[in-house]
Amino acid sequence: MDKPSHLSVILDLSPTQWALCAQSANPTGITLQTFLSQLLAFLNAHIACKDENTLAVFGAFPGQSGMLYSSTGEITSARTESTDANTYRPFRTLDSTLMTLIAERLESYDSTTEEAPIGLVGCLTKALCYINRAITTSSSSVTEIEGAVASVDPRILVLSVSPDQSSTYIPIMNSIFSAQKLKVTIDVCKIFGAENVFLQQAAHLTGGAYVQVERTDALLQYMMMSFLPPPAIRQLISVPTQDRVDFRAACFCHKRIVEIGFVCSVCLSIFCQPVPVCSTCRTKFPIKTLQRLRDARPLAAAAPPTKPLAPKNGTATPARPG
Ligand SMILES: [Zn+2]
Ligand SMILES: [Zn+2]
């Protein structure tokens, strides 16, 4: 551990998903309170590993995202801190700032209205911007930037409880490409719920680890063993990797996750069915190609309903012949 390491943590703080997680019996769930106390132990461990280590925490709330803590001191809790001789000061600042801001944000949500999708993409882009700024302010030329990336060893850890939102496919893919360019590793820890297709791809494409927590009572152990070592150390220790990655994409037209898609040969947009004009780049495709693609589709997807549905009231217009 010669080099300092930067860690950006993205917390999925959807009240509905956390309530479901707390009630879950199989697998055993975990309450938000227990999760946060284990998280603080993990974050403190990261700061304690090395004096120069930096940390930023982002919260994905329903319909919005925001920074909750940064070790460079942009966010501070409004509460005046009492000094405690028995606590290491950076730990105390982190714990109180994070807990106060999370409590404030969560209190403002109305549980009676339907919850908006969480701002995961907002958090990802904010974390990438933060890392980019940290790298570029300390260096000006291209070679210096490459040196800075190597010395900071930046990574993002996503702690997720919410399911995929297929409408976020494009922005998440764009974030993955930016992360690859900045040499940022994205790790994913799935605490509750089904596997997350897009986050699996994010971890796979940036060389990170995707860990599906099977026993929530051992959450801290999962985090300490898999996510505390920076990427450079991971060549020496064995971090769980995925044996199977779900590479499905979402179509650009309906934002549905598709098994078979049709890709525009000009701009690489994905569609769930052959289209005469690409809605992204306006390229027109010849009728012959469309016909060939339609014929090549598997039967189950391509076959039109064989019979029009019989009307229930029996007085509808007779079906046209042919
Ligand atoms: Zn579609
Ligand atoms: Zn196109």
C-alpha cells in the first residue's frame, strides 16, 4: 500500500427498498440502521489505512442525488462538534456529518406518495466529476494526468438495494465509458434484491468486483475483504469475480431489456425491432435489409398474433377476410 487511494462510495438510499430489505426473511434482511453502522466501520477503515487516503460519499435518494461527505471538506455538518478525547477526530467528523445528512434527507420524504426512481446516475456522474477534478487540479499535462491517476488509484463502490431501471441504460453506459477513460474501477455490492444487469456490466467493464451479498449478517466482512484493498493490491489477493455476466442491453425505443436487439450500423443505437429510420442518427435503411432482418428474427418474437381476439360483447364488426 505505497500509493494513496481514493474511494467514492455511492449509497442507494431508497426508503421503500430498505423497508423491504428489513422485512425480508429469505434471505435474511438487514435494517438501514445496521447497514449504516457497518458502513461507518468500513469507511473508517479506509481512512485509517493510509493518512493520504481520500473519501467521498454520495447518496442516491428517490429522484435526486447529492454529496454527503468528502474528505476534502466541502460538506460539513451544521451541528457543532463537541470534542471527545476518546475519538479519533476524522472518524467523528465522518460519522456525524454522514448520519446527520442522511437523517435530514430521509425525513423529508413523504411515505404516502409513490417513490421516484433513485438518482443512481446522478451519483455516478457526480463521483466521476469529483475524481476528474481531483486528478486534473493536481496536474496539467497529459503525462502528469496519467501519473496522477496512477498515484490516486481511484475507485467507486456502489452499494445497491434497488432493481435496474431500464430507462437509465444509456447514461449508465456513458458513465462506464468515462470511468474506463479515467481508469476508475467500479465495484458493486448488491445487498438486497435481484441481480443488477447494468451494474454487473459496469463492474465487468472497469475491472471491478460485483458481489451479491448472500448473508447480510456478514456484510461488514464482505466489504472489508472485497472492497477495502485498492485495485493495485487485488492482484495479490483473490477478490470474488463474476463467473457469469449478464450482457443484455436495453432498447433505445422502449427502454426495455432485450434478449435480441437490432443495432444501427452508423451510431450503434439498439432497437428491439428492425426500424426503417434510426431515431438517433436519422439514417435510413433499405427496405430489403429490413425484410431480411424481420425474416431472420426468431419465431416466438416475430410471429404476429394468429387470430384477432374475439370481441366479448359479440356485436363487434366481422373480421375482414384474409
Ligand atoms: Zn424497443
Ligand atoms: Zn443510428
